[in-house]
Amino acid sequence: MIQYRSFLPDDLFEKCVEYIVQEGHWQHKQTSNMILSTSNQIRFWFMDLQKESIFHKDVFELIIKITSKHFELLRVYANGQTFGQDGDFHTDCSCTNNDVCNHWTFLIYTSSITGNTEFKIGTEGSERMSIIPSKNNAVIFKSNILHRGLAPFDKSVLRVTIAFKLRQI
């Protein structure tokens, strides 16, 4: 797991946020992928960004440059959560062996609000670690790590991450 501070240049970050706020189309349909629990699945907000060149071209090329990894882009979208929409622990791929897993998740946080990304790490997920969202920060992690997005505490805000699902080639 690697964190990046001020990941995008300011102008590119502002263009991404502007698209999400003004032009994108939110749908209230997403649930945590590959659910590992039997709890009720809470739906949260989803915006497909796959066809928008600013994401699949400009930001994706920067991810490759900054990480020094060769990736294939599988999907890119925005997740939105409001108060009470905690995600369930899940993985983003079905890889079970961390040594051979070539799938990665790259998250960019669009604001500094409460609503951490929580990970289960250590032997059989016995420990928890949280990434605290901060505007324009990012994190990359193997997609087979158990994680979830926690909802914001403030009832008047939307917690937004831009998620890139990647396969290392």
C-alpha cells in the first residue's frame, strides 16, 4: 500500500472535480464488490467515468508515470457515500495469493472529509488500518486486500473517491 500526497497537478485535479460535480451522472445503485459478509448491502452513489478521456487517458497516464508500473485500465468510476452508507469489507478481485495478484486499486480522494478507507491487514485480516481522506491524495493497493469505505459523519456532505481498477502487465 502506497499513499501519494497532492497526486494530481492542481489544474487536472480541478478539471476532474468539475466534471464530477457539474457534468457527471450519479446513480444510486452500487454495493461493495465481492461481498464477504452476510450483512445487508447498503447501496451508495456511483458514476461511470470509463468514457471520459480526462480519466481514462490523462489521469491514467499519470498513474503509470508516478507508480512506474505498466497497467491496463479495467475500469474507472467515482464512488459517493453519504451519512449512513458505510461499505462492507470486500476485495476488488478474486486473487487469493498476494504474491501472484496482479490487480491493483488506485483511489483518489476529492475532498478532505471524514469517512476513512479502512483495511484489514495482517494475519487473516486481524489488524485494521485506515487512510484518512485528504483532498487530492491517493492510495494504491493490491485489489485482494480487504477494505471498505466509511461514510462521512457530516450529514450534509458526499464522500467521493475516484477509483481505478488496474491490472499490472
